[in-house]
Amino acid sequence: MTDRTDPHPGGVSPGEGPAPCVTHGARRVGESCPRVHPTGTAEVTVKKVLTWLALAFVVFYVISAPESSADFVRSAGQALGDAASSLASFFDSLA
């Protein structure tokens, strides 16, 4: 019977030895498949770096051009308000 907590099911058939892990290769007797994929940490690191770079860009933009960034936020807020008003009118017309 296959363990449902194993991300790589396969189990051991009688007389055949351990089933190879599809992602990480062959397993030895008693060795479990790693829970974290080898590229998992690299993807998380890249995501963190890109997030911090985007945040740094926003902070730099706000500091270097506060009037322009305030205008941008005002126009974005106006666009969101217009969209909400349009959706409200649409749902009112359905009733």
C-alpha cells in the first residue's frame, strides 16, 4: 500500500526492492525520497531577490520623484474607483 504522505508514491513490491524516485533517481533500501526538490531553494531565492528589487525600485521612485509618484497613486485610485462604479451600475441594471 502506498503512503499518502510521500510526494513520490511508488512503494516497494515484494521481491523487487525499493521503487526509484521519479524526480531524484534510484533509492537504496531504507532511504526515503527527499521532501524538498533540489531547485526549490533556488526558485525561492530568485523570487525573494526579485521582490526586494521591485520594492527597492518603488522606494527609490517615491524618494526621487514624490510628486510624480503621488500623481500615479491618485490616477490609479481614480481608475479603481471608476471600475467599481461601473461594476455597481452593471449589477444595478441587472436587478
